[in-house]
Amino acid sequence: MNYRHAFHAGNFADVLKHVVLVALIDQLAKKAAPIFFMDTHAGRGTYPVDAIEMQRTGEFRAGIVPLLAASAPPPAAARYLEIVRRLGVEDGKLLAYPGSPLIALEALRPQDRAVFSELEHESAVALKRGLGRDARAQVHERDGYEALLALIPPPEKRGLVLIDPPYESPDEFERLLETLLAAHTRFAGGVYAVWFPIKHGDAAGRFLERMAATGIRRQLIVELCVQRDDSPVGLNGAGLLIVNPPWQLDERLAQAIPWLHSTLAPAGRGRARISWHVPE
Ligand SMILES: C[S@@+](CC[C@H](N)C(=O)[O-])C[C@H]1O[C@@H](n2cnc3c(N)ncnc32)[C@H](O)[C@@H]1O
């Protein structure tokens, strides 16, 4: 396990994921009943901007930094930016970029519950420290796929699962697919949001084709590319596949995703889309 999220925290792919995460929670929170949130690959929770890793790649400068400076963000992006400001900005300066656990807890309500699994020891320890005494949250230093299957269906019966693996192992898509199928069998009403990278070679496209063939209904795709899909450079884009998206999630994101694209790819390279991969 070599992946270190600190190199990529706050980049265009991270901000896409977190805008969608906040919108998912907000749409689910329109009903008062408690929500169970699970983040299978949680990371360390907070990423100080002066850390060597963040400074070395500088990826956040083409992600969260231009968003914080942009005017008139659409509502779903404004809500996400308000959370980032609350957690990581002081006197107008970005000090730390928050990870998915802190962002989710900020959007969740007192009656909700959150479970975070993180396999890498140091990150799990940092996450526990960062969460402090939030009684809604639990951290498991454990494989995220295993933890997910052990913990669902949740007693709350309403659940959102974020699956955000590092994709450093060649069989990641395979494990993801197997786990999603098993999870859907156990908890068919759960909302599953899977982050995936878009790179030259189209591994993501093959994964999406296989997901369409599973028979699972209601799959929505949200994608943001800042390069052409087949550019050999590296990470050209990122997407989320959402199974069972809450009502009106697509409408909530309809302005925010094109706005992310126009703000983060000013030369117009790449693309943005929200589309039903498998309908009702
Ligand atoms: C992309 S990062 C997570 C970022 C985080 N979700 C966020 O949005 O802030 C992936 C994380 O998964 C962890 N990881 C790798 N393999 C894992 C596994 N099998 N189970 C749980 N965590 C794992 C890595 O240590 C890394 O912190």
C-alpha cells in the first residue's frame, strides 16, 4: 500500500467527489429519519496545505484554490465551499483541505451516524485524532470492502456508502465490482457512490459497462474531465457512479458540475456530464 492521498488532496478530482458527497447528504437529509454514512476508504481526514506532499505536487492549486476564488458558485458548489471554508480557511487563507470524513460530518445531522474504515495505520490514527469526540463517528482500522459487508444492512435502513479506493492495485475494479454486487444483495436500498479515475486506456469505461450489465437499476454517472479522455498525461478526469441516487440529486448538481468544469478547465479542454447510466 503506497498510495498517499496528501499528494492529491484538494485537486479537481477530490473537489468533484466532495461536491457530490455534500449534495448526496443534503438530498438525503430532506427526510428527518437518521442516515447511516459509511466511508470505506476514509483517508486521514485533514490535509495541511504546508505539508511537503501537497506542496510538491501543487495539485490543489488547480482544484480548491480557483474554486475558493471564483464568484457566484451555483448552490451545490456554494454549500460545499462554505463547508471547506468552515473547516480549513482562516482569515481568507486555505490552511488545510478537509477530507471526506470531516466534510461528511459537517453535512450530517445530530441524529445521523458515520463509520470510517481506513487500512493504513498512520492515516487511521490521524483520522481518529482529527475527529475528536464526535459521538456520531467511529473509525475502523480495517479493509474497507470487508468492513462494508460486515456492517450492512444498517439498523437505520437508510444508508449512504462512499467507496473511494486508491486504484493502485490492478484488481481494484474487480474487487469493487464484487463488493458492490454483494453489498447490493444485502442492502438493495442503500445509496452507493463510487469514485473512479478516468485515464488513457479506458479501464473506467469497462467497469461502467460491467456495472450496466449487472441488472442493478438506477445508476447515475457524474464526470468531470480537465483533459481529453485519451490524453496520455495521467489523470484526465474523474467520475462517480451513484447507485440509487436520492431524489433530485441530478437536478441539484445540474449547474454545479458544468460550473466546476468551466472554472477548472478554463481553456475548455475535457468535459462534464451528469447522465443516467441505467434508469429506473
Ligand atoms: C483516495 S484515498 C481516500 C480519500 C478520502 N476518501 C477523501 O475523500 O478524503 C484512499 C485511502 O484508502 C486507504 N486504503 C487503501 N486500501 C484500503 C483498503 N483496502 N481498505 C481501506 N482503506 C484503504 C488509503 O490508505 C487511502 O487513505
